[in-house]
Amino acid sequence: MRIRTAFLAILLIAGCSPATQNNTGFISGDGTTTVLAESDRGEAIELAGITLDQEKLNTNSYLGSIVVINVWASWCAPCRKEAPQLVDFNLKNPNVKMLGINTRDNEPAARAFEKYFKVEYPSLIDPDGSLQLAFRDSLPLSAIPTTVILDRSGRPSARILGETTRSLLESVIAEIEKD
């Protein structure tokens, strides 16, 4: 009986650890933030696709602006928790372009998420995660949600693995702009 109780306690502790695999089949991040020096940013990336509003979008149209790209899904609890922060950031930072990448989701659920949280910035549809491959050589995405910030030249400059906040985004962008 003691062995079974000890084993159960270990399972419960492991199940509550911040790491990362959960029962929804995705890995959630731990909040790790990486900011690249300007000399380490590499090549500009281009994302192109169809938004949830069925419009064509290409990030090349955002060149000259800082771009915050948030990878999200309606079924992701940390995504729901950070959504109000992203909406607030978007409202208070009109000089920054916001873009979502809705991944591995169904369209009705994604639209309901955007309506519920009053998301006004566009989200590209990425049902198979292929758009995320654009970051594989610079700041690979390994969690949902993940937020990547592109500098004014379209180069990946920072990545936040996991849930983010308005103040963290503002701080990271200030650091990118210093370079």
C-alpha cells in the first residue's frame, strides 16, 4: 500500500510540474523569452496565407513596422488566458502590427474565440502548422502559445514561449528598438 501511495504521489507531482506536455496534445511554454542582438537576427521571413476573414495576407506588407506574431488555438488554455493582454497591447500600441497564427484548430471555434475576446487583428489559418516552419532556422516555435517579434526589416528578433503579457511585449520591443 505504501508503494502504491508513493507512486501515486509521484504521478500527481509530475502531473502538476510546469513542464509541458498536457492532455490536449500540445506543449505549453514556460515563459522563456529570447531576444536576439541585431547582428544575430539572420534573414527576414515571409508569411503568406489566408486569414480567418478569408483575406490574403503577406507579412511583406508590414515591412518598416515592428510585427508581433502570436501562435494560438481556441482549445489552448494559456491562449485564452493571454488573449485579453494581446487585445490590450494591440489597442495601446497602434504603431505595432499584430498578427495571429491560428494553428491546428477548426474555423468555427477559432472565429468564436476571436469574437469572444474581441480580437481585431488578423490571424492566418495554419491547420497543419506549416506556417510555423518559417521560424525553424531562427527562433523555432516549440509551444502553444508562442509569440515572435519581427524587427522593422522582417527578421525574427525575439520569442516568448508560452503565455505573454502586454508589459512583457512592450519591454521586449523596447529592447529590440535599442539595437
